[in-house]
Amino acid sequence: MAKTANINLRIEPDIKAQADEVFSSLGISITDAINIFLHASIMEGGFPFQPKQPRYNRETRMAMQEARDIMAGKVETKRYRSLSGLLADLDAEDANA
């Protein structure tokens, strides 16, 4: 059967990039992934998974946002050339705490 129907989606560019990376690592495109999702939905008669709202506490949500900001380059992070440098810095933080 020829694929002739189009679906236009609007998504955040970083979400598209992350999804593309995930699906590329599996050897498929985003279009392939959407087709798989739609076929699975038809076979299941609904979502092929149980949709749930994640329940994270405030600290976890803040840590997740910090990680996203670091990955997006919004937060500058310190880099270490060696494990001993990292450990010395951690020891200094403990001494100041």
C-alpha cells in the first residue's frame, strides 16, 4: 500500500532532536516511529501503553530542569582533567559546609 496521507505536527525543536537521536539509534526515522505507534494503537484499540502523569517531588523536578539546562548549554559546568581534581574539589566543598 502506498503511503499518501500526510500529518503535520508542531513540536518543540529540542524534543524533535531528542526523539530523532533515540529513533536513529534504533535504526528508524521519526516517521517510522509514528507509523509504529499508529499501528500499535490500532491493534490495541487505543494507546499501546498506559498514559500516566509522572509524580515527581519538587527537588526531583528541579534536578531534572537543571539537567536539561546543562544539556542545553544554559548552565556552565565545571570540568575536571582528573578524578583527583574532582575529589579535591568535593573535599573542599565538604570542609566549607
